[in-house]
Amino acid sequence: MNKIPTAKEMSSHLAHLSNLLCKKEMLQSESKAYLDSVTANLRKFGRSKSWGYTIDVDSSLKFVPIKDKKLGHIAPRVYIQVAVSPHDGIPPFTQLNSTIEVIDSTGDLQSRWHIDLANRKKDGTYQAGPLFHLQGGGHKPQGKRDQEVKVSIPRWDIPPMELILTCERIIANFYPDRWAEIKYQERWLELIYVAQQLCYPVYMERIQNCLVGQRQSVLNAVWATEWNTAN
């Protein structure tokens, strides 16, 4: 079963993430204020294991620029919506949309990726694709639709990933020297452990079940319509 931290506990973990990103000079200073505001609001949920937080596009977490051979400098940024609540048989997310964008030195968008929970249709069924998926392109919330990437498929199957795990991917890919400094540190591993216990157990168990006993497709097992989606 996934282990859901209380809202107060998660607030503390995100506060440490905020401090670490700034200490290692990866997060821009104004973005730390946005993240600290999220932790303060999350703390109001107290000991509840049903909680959520939002970092919207206008207050996205902006990382410091890095050199790029083709574009001079690039910088990743993240905005995210997360809501969790205990459920049986499925990962505990009732809302998950994590977006990573890469901006060049002139402020132009070069890349956008989403890690999403599949949308529900009006009849309660899910859109086609894995329940949790990685998807390229799209558009900003309330953004100009003429600037979006029109093709929305394929949707790649991927485990759910909240803010800590999203930041881990960014650090490992964009700031490998900082990644080498922190990835074995006890406090960092504590953050990763909490995030992995929230996101992975039920998902990984489902995959493991495809590798033993009856033969079945991993992709089909994680397809949205195949999950026990009773809420």
C-alpha cells in the first residue's frame, strides 16, 4: 500500500526541498517564496491524509539557467497540481498534473512535458491511455491555443510523480554536478523515500503481478480502463 504522509509532514518535506534547492543554487529566489507559500497552506490541513497543493503557471518554480551548446542558456520550470486521498487498489492521487517546461535565454518555450492522471469523461470513464502518463506538448492553462502542440499522443506509461520526484529528475538531468553532491545524503534520501512511498507501491505491485503467474501485458495492466477506479 502507498504510505500517505500527513499534510503537516508533507509541508515539512517540501520546506526542506525548498531550502535545499536554494542552498545548492538551483532555484531562483522568487520561486522559493512561491514554494514556501505552498508549504504554509499545506500545513493548515494538519494531520489529515487528504490534502493537495497547486503551483500555478504564473508562480511556477523557475530553476537557474544552465549553458546549452545550441541555445546559449536554457532553464527548466515546473508547475503542478496535486491532490491525494486514501484509496484501495489504486495510487492515492485524485488529481495530478505536473508540467516541466524548458525556456531559452530569450524566454521562448523550447520544450514542454506533462506527467498526468488520465482525465475523466462526463460519463465517468477515463480517456484512452495509461492511468498515469507522460505526454509531450500541449498548452499552458488559459494559454494561447495557437501556441500549443496539436498532437497529444502518444501517452507514455509512467509511475505517478509528485513535486519531489519531479525535481529529482530535473536535478539529475540539468544539474548533474549538484545531483552527485546530494543523491546519497541522508536528508535527501529521506525526501525521496517519502515521495516514493507515496507514489510507487501500488503501481509497482501491479507491474510485478504481470511478471509472475498469469501472463499479461504491463501496458494493458496500467491502462486507465483496467484499474479499479472506484472512488
